[in-house]
Amino acid sequence: MQSKFSPKITVRLSVSLRLGLLLTVLLCLVVPVLPNSSGAAQAQKYSNNREIGVFYATTRQNDSPSGRPLYGAARHLDIGLGQGSTEYGVATFLKPNSNIPTIANSPNWSQLRDEMAKRDTYWTGAKVGQLNRLSDSDFFSRVKNFHGLICIYIHGYDMTFEESARELAELADEYERRAPGQEILPILFSWPSTGNKADYTGDEASLEWSETPFRDLINRLAREKSYDTSIDLVAHSMGSRLAFWYAMAQSQVPPGSYGSTPFRNVILSCADIDYHTAEQRKGDLQKCTERNVFVLTNDNDGPLLTSQALHAQTRLGRPADGGIAIRSIATTGNLTASKSADLLSTVNSLFTANSNNADNKDTKSSLAKFALNTFLQKKNSGNNTASGPGQLTESADIAAWLATNPALSREYGPKAQLIDDSGLVTVNMGHRIAWPLLAGLMLSQPTLSPFATSVVHKRPDALLLRQMGDTPTYLYRYNKINLDRLSR
């Protein structure tokens, strides 16, 4: 039997429902323009498809274990063993508007540079939204259930956790724009770099200390990933050494063993590793790779020039000249026809400074960049020259060697290619990675597009050429990016 109170209850509920709906509509209209509503607006932004998650595995100590993670420059020790202990998690960023076109669609160099600058400006200011730790089991559960491309990124020296996460987010964003519908799982391996230019040798030590955790991570990813998932390894600057150390360890694994070739592609960008050491071990790296090893070099990379001066040896990412020659020129102050600068003393003042004064650091940085640019302008003035729009010619000595014996020309390896991106990333851009180029190389069908390239060769470094008897027995081919046209 229906209660006599039912009609009244029904009416009251109906009125309440109407009031609730009205309030909801009013709130939706008012909240976006209310002052101090940034939290609500941010929550709204992160609820749409502009959010991108960067997963991470880090050997940095978490200085805030009970709250939002805070990863600094301290090492995360495995107490009792002293080894590196890895912590997992995910950091979210807000991507630029989805209607921004991929860089690959830029009609010309001028617009491409403008778009790169805009995108870099956006990502330089991008902040981590959510930063959440994941348990070991949660992290690898996501790996198991993922189907697509896993991109592992190792950052270089002088990088904080947040800076390196932003770089990977920018790269993953461009990949998604170029390969719509293709899934990508970006994973950052972040080691305890201090984010301080003065701590180069300290960063070297922390990178070496992180070698075992990195090797363990790669081996487990190779075991746990789904059969239809590939792994691309992208390493920048000093971080490239981990790729070679991993390959050297894997060389002890019997051929054909499970996980002996964990990578689809390996991309080394401005690798800060001894050139001759890389030459010695590149075979091991190719054995770990199913398809390609892409080595991106840059004659205009300031940190690599500094590294050559400090180590007195050529670096893989900048094989333009020998480190001994750089140190000799730097210490004599003979960078130009007039004695205008001393590169090594300027660099040393930057790298060994103990002052925390921000103005002092900015001054040192400006001086170093001036000296580097002065040196590079002098060194590059005799390099490949343009013979017409988009065309590059060999230097006179290289042209003569090739004319005598064309068979001198060879690739860096059966699976390895050299790409010269000098000019795309400049001294003033510091550690910025060539993300438009990297995104193309990560596609299922790797491409250098939209960049136009010419095949050039480079002189062997002074030590190697001397031991060849001053006449090269081979010359490596480089796909050099032209700076005046795109491949349209």
C-alpha cells in the first residue's frame, strides 16, 4: 500500500534534484572566471588528452619518501650492499595543444626553426603535474600490459630529474604527433647528476655507479615486455656510456640467448664517450640491436668541446678534431689570429668554480660560450662548404683521397650510421636534444625527413691518421643535415 507521505517525498526530491542541477550549471559557468581557481583549472586541464605520462626508473635518492617524491643529486644506496637501488614512478606533463602540427610538416627551414623555438620555450617552462611512485610490481605490470614502442631515455651530465623528464616528454610528444595511433611508453632512466656544470667528474662517478642498476633494468624490461613490444634506447651526451657498458656486459652472453638483442634501435646523440673506445666496442652494441645504431654527431656541441679539452681525446659525438689538438690550441691562447681568448682556462674556471653566486656563474657561462663560438667559427671555416642550395662539398684533402680511391668510403658499421646534425643544435642551446630528428628515427620506418642531407666524409683524428701513415685506409660516411632546405 502506497504511503500517504510518498507524494510529498517525491516532490521534495524533485525540487532538490532541480536545485542541484541548477547549482551544477552555475558552477560550471562561474568557476573558470573565479579568482584563485588555478587548482580547479589545472585539474580540468589534466583530465583531457593533453596529459602525457613519463615513467621513470631512477637511482637518485628520494628526499621526500613520505610525500611527493623529491629526487636530487644524492645516490639511492642499497643499504648493506652499497649498490644502486632503483625507485620507480610516473611523472605527468601537460602537452601543447593537440592542434599544433608536427615539426615534420614545417614547409621551410625558417618556419621549422620558429616552431622548434616555440616548442622548446613551452617545454622549458613545463612543470611536472602529478609525480607518483610506483611499486616494483606496479611498474612492471604496466610494462607487461603495454603493446607498442618502449622508449628508454638516458640523460646526459648537468641534468636534474625534472629537466630530463621534460626532455623525454617533448620527444614523446613529437613522436605521437608523427605516428598517430602508435602507442609509446616513455621510460626515463635518471641517474644522480647534480645539474651543475662544475661537477663534471662527480657526474662521471655517479654514472659509473649506476651501471649495474641500468643493466638490471634493461634485462628485466626485455624479459617482461609483451612479444609485440619493441624497445628503442635513446642516450644523450655522457649517458651514452651506459649503452656501451651494457653492450660490453652482454657480449659475455652466449649468442642466441634470450634477451641477447634487447633493442630494436639505439640512438646516441652527441655521445660523450672516448672516440677510440667507442670504435673498439661498437660491434658489441650492434649485437644488442635488431635494426639500427644511429650516431648523431655535432661539431658545434659546446659540452663535447669542453670534454675533449678535459680528456685530451676525441669524443664520439664530436669527431671533428683531436682532444690533444684542442688542449694545445686552448693553452696557447691561439684561438684566432690575435691572442683573444684562452679556451681551456675559461672552461676550467667554469667547471672548477666553487662559487654559488648566480651572477658569477652567468658571467662564466657567457665567457665560455663566447670562447667556444670563437673556436668553432675558426675550426669550421675550413670544413665542408656549400656549392649551391642544399649542396655540400668535401674538403680538398678528402676529395683528393676519395678521387684516388673511392673504396675508402664506408659506413660506421653493418648496422650503424653516422648523422651530422651540426647547426640543428647549437652551442647556445646547451644540452637540448635534436628531438625532431630523433622522433623520425624512432618511427617503424626510420626517416631523416623533413631534413635534407648530403653524404660527406670527415678527416680521421690526428692520432689515427698518423698511425695510418698520413693517408687514410678508410673514411666514414656521414649524412650531414643541410641547413638551407628541407626534403620537400
